[in-house]
Amino acid sequence: MKVNGSISPPALSFEHRFDGMAEMRFRENITSEKDENGNTIFTYDEYLLVMPDRDGLKKNVQDNIVVWLAYAKAAEIEQLAADVRVQRDKLLADTDWTQADDAPLSSEDKESVRKYRQALRDITAQSGFPQKISWPEKPQVANTENRSDRLDLTAQVTALQAQIAQMQLK
């Protein structure tokens, strides 16, 4: 994650927390520049890693900082990907009803929502995933009182009434 600050950060901050966890902040790509007031602003990438503390962990991290930095980056990307999937799954769940056979939608509306849902599923295949996501636009479904205004139910009701009448005659 990109961070800005007025203090030059160390490449590693290690904290033994009171809850038995260790908190490590790894920083890389540290740059500095002056703002309009002449103050130095530091910009850098920061990765947070929290894990159970144990004897010798701090020394292990310090002696193998490159490996631990790579691990922290991977953990952040994994968490970000999980967060995106949760958001995507919510959007899919919100439109589940549209794909039922008896959904009160026109075939055009159902198809546009189907394409939207497929685009949501394809998010994980985007080249910038999970850091950069191009979310698909949700289609506007023409509904009036829980029914699509493009759906001609009158014809369906008439056909069903004719079938019922024939069954009663037999």
C-alpha cells in the first residue's frame, strides 16, 4: 500500500504486541520530495504482517528481510484478492434471482444481467487483479412492481387459461 509521511521510515518496524502477536511493517521504494512549503514528504510502499510472536522471530526477520518482505507482499495481495471476491460475490448474490426460470424479466433483461454476471466472474482474470479492478456496469432492468415492463404476461395468461379449459373439458 502506498503511504506518505513526514518522517523517514525504517525499512522494517517490529513490534511485540501485548496480545502475543508480532506486528511487522516492511517498507520499500522510499522516496522523498519537498512540498510547496519546503517540507520533506516521504512516499513508500508499506506491507503489514501480523503473526503469533515467538522467541527469535525478530532476529529471523531481520536476517532474512527479503524473504519476509516477499511473504508480506504475498499476504497483502492474497487479502486484497479475498476482499475483491467478497465484494464480487455480493454483487452476484444480489442478481441471483434474475436467472431463475420464473424471474419476472424480459429475455433481453435476463441476457444483459447474465452478461453482467459473467463479467463479474471474469474479474479474477483481469490483468491488474487484485490491485486494479475494472468493475462492470450493472445493467438497468426495466421493472414495474416486481415485473419487467417489457414482459407480456397477458399472452402467457391467455395461453395458460386455454390449457386449463381444455383439461377441464376432458
